Amino acid sequence: MAGKQILAVVIVFGLCAAFLGVGWYFALSQARILANSQKVRVQITTGEVHRHVDMHNKVSYGPLIRYRILTPGMPVMEGDQIFPIPISGGTESWARKYVDRFEVGKEYDGYVSTTAHPVAYLIASASTLPYLFVFIGGGILLWFVHAQTRGAIGGMRKVSILIQVLLGSNLALAVIHCLWIMI
């Protein structure tokens, strides 16, 4: 039983480390891009709501806005990114809000980062998504450590429910099943 518990602890710590790592990576990338960008003029060439269906038939929507950089001497001449870091999908109304904000053919202010890998984007705003990943990974990790120090290994049921809610896929069910069997 001790070996299975150790494996369960390693899996939970690994998932938490992944959440924390991804969150911090994107938070730092976003901060670096925002701090090293300059304003440019862009012209919108396309604007539409893109519908995406994943392998589990889950539908999500994203704004697909393409633009040309009009300011001469920029390292990037075209772009389709709205924010400093890629934000993929949401509801159709969320995507429509951004598509409607940028009319095709009109000129707007945009931004180009002057980092080693230049990124063009339209809205100079930091996303809270990376910090959500840090919060989730850190929160589960702290809760798990607290549960372990209090001898509440039965608390793994709560951790498995959290993992299922967060990942929301067959992968989550597989991880939960493995954890459940081991404990």
C-alpha cells in the first residue's frame, strides 16, 4: 500500500508542478512581451468567429482577426494574435465581442514586441489565465500537503474530483481512475 500511496503523491505533485510551470511560463512571457512592445498602426484584413470542434465533439469559438502592420520597419508584417499570449476558445458571444470590435478595412493601434521572437497583437492587456493556472496548481498542492500531514489520505477523493473538474476530459478520468485504484 505504501508504494501505491507514493505513486499517487508523485502523480499529484507532477500535475501540480505542470499547472504551476505552465502558469508561470505564460505569466512571465506575457509580462516580457508587454514590457518590450511598441505601438504600431495596423489594418484589419479579416475578422470572423472561428468554430472549433475537438475530438470529444466539444465546441468552442475564437475570434479570428488578421491584420497587416502599416508602420514601416517592423520585424512582423502580419498578425492574427489579439492578446500578448495566445488565448484560444470560449463562447460564441465572447468571440463575437472581439470580432465586432475590429472592423475589416479600418486602421487601429496595435503592438509589436521587440523581444527575440517578435509578437504582434491588438490589445495590450494582461490575461489572468496564467495566474489562474498558478492558483489552481498551488492551491491543490497546498491542500494535498495539508491533507497528507493530517493523515487524511481519504481526501484523495476530493483531489480526484478537483482534477476531473479542472481537466474535464477522458484524460482526467484516466488519472482519477489510476489514483483511485492506487489508494
